[in-house]
Amino acid sequence: KQAEKAVHQKKEQSKTKCRKARRRHINLVAEFNRRQRKNIWLETHIWHAKRFHMVKKWGYCLGDSPTEKSYRACYRAMTKHCLLQDLSYYCCLELTGKENELLKQLARICSIDTGLTFEEACCLSGRYEGSLNLYRADRYPEDMLGPVTFIWKPRDGAENRQLWIWMHPALKQDILRELKAIFQCSEPEEIYIPEPVKTSVQEEKQTDVVLSLGKKRKKEDKEGEAAVPVKKIIGDGTRDPLKSYSWISQITGIVISDRTMEILRYRLIGPLSHSVLTETLKAASLQTV
């Protein structure tokens, strides 16, 4: 009986895969997704995880302080060169609708006494980004929600305009609740979930031939032939991926969409920031029909 128990224990211990199997791409993505169930990673997470002490805040895993003494290097980059920060964890809300209706309702949650508003000419054209403090509707100077930055999409001749509002993840739920209230956006838009593409008979035969050629890899594993490629998680740490992320108003026609983690955001600090951008980005050629 003791010998039988020892045999069963050995079989149970052999379930763990070897390092080569764990480092395969599909297994790595599955492991990364498992580790992101509670705290979402930024796209630069692996780079930061190798060089920074990571902290878990606001539903994200963020780099807090460097593991090496690089404070002098960061200060030197800010004063003489260029320093880049990943601010993709900031939340972005997109408003789409008629310009007059947007400005009419947004004027209720800000005040001209604090400085710029959404109606500022330089910001309304889409050339500059603006910043202001938001308040609850018709409650200024009380019940402040928090500071935000915004940018309008330049006019393209269409009737509807687009406005992107960026905020800290700790302020997102309160600001989103207030925007849905003033625009009366209560009905969620339908989310289209594409069905998996069915492979043809010829493609299945080709995959069988490729698998038969590679004898070294174990074809029959726990998942077997029914293993499905794992895709990267799309979402953020401030919303449930199963809930709606877009709301529409039947009265005003305004659409509020949650674009968090769909639009990346970086901050460049230093005198050489502009030259870095000009060397990195290339202007696209405009094609007029």
C-alpha cells in the first residue's frame, strides 16, 4: 500500500509543465491573463516590472519606484533631455453628439469663474488641450468632483462632434455617473460580440499535416486538440468586462463611451521632447477625393 501511494504521488507531481512548455507564447499569454484578473497591466508592464517596484492601485499594477538609484538620471533627463511617463491608466470618456447640446449640458458642471471651460475657442477648435475642475450639476462652488483634461476632435464638416475627457481612475465612477445624469444616458448600446471564425476543411487538413511533421511537440495535452488560442485581455481595472461600456440617450442623442485602456497616453517632459516626437512620428499624407 505504501508503494502504491508513492506511485500516485509521483504522478501528481509530474502534472507541472517543464520550463520550455511554460515559456511558449500561448502559455505565457494564458498565465499573464490569469495574473490580470484583479489588477490590469499596462502595455509597458513587463518593462517596468523588471526595473521598478510595482504597486497595486485603482485596479492596475503600476511602477512605483525604481529598483536602482536612477533619480539623478531621471532629473538629468527632465532638465536636459527627455523623460517619458506611461499614463495609460488614466480613464478616458468619449462624448459624441451635437455641439450645442454638449456645450449646454457641460456648462452645468463647470464654471467660468475657475478659468477655461469647454466653450473656450482655442480648445473648441481641437488645436489645444484644456484642463478644468468639474462639479456636480448646478452645485458650483460646492460638491467638486475633481480635475480633468479634455480635447475636442477637430471639425470635419459632420454635424456631430467628439469630446474626450481624461480623469484619474479614482474619480471615474463619480464623473461618469454625473455625465450620464445630465445627458440622460440610461440605455446601454448593444455590444456586438463576433462569433469565432470556422475554419474550412482544407485549412484543417493543412494544420493536421503541420502537426504530424512536428513529432517533438506533444500533440495530446490536457487541452488536447480542442485548445483555443488565448487572446490578450481588453479592458481596464475600473470596469467590469461583462457590463456595457457605452450608453445612449433617446432624448438628447448623446452617446457616452468608456475608452479607458483603448487610447494610450504618454507624457514627455524635457527640452528635447519636441525633437523626439518629430523624429519618432511622421505626418500622414492627406488624400482628398
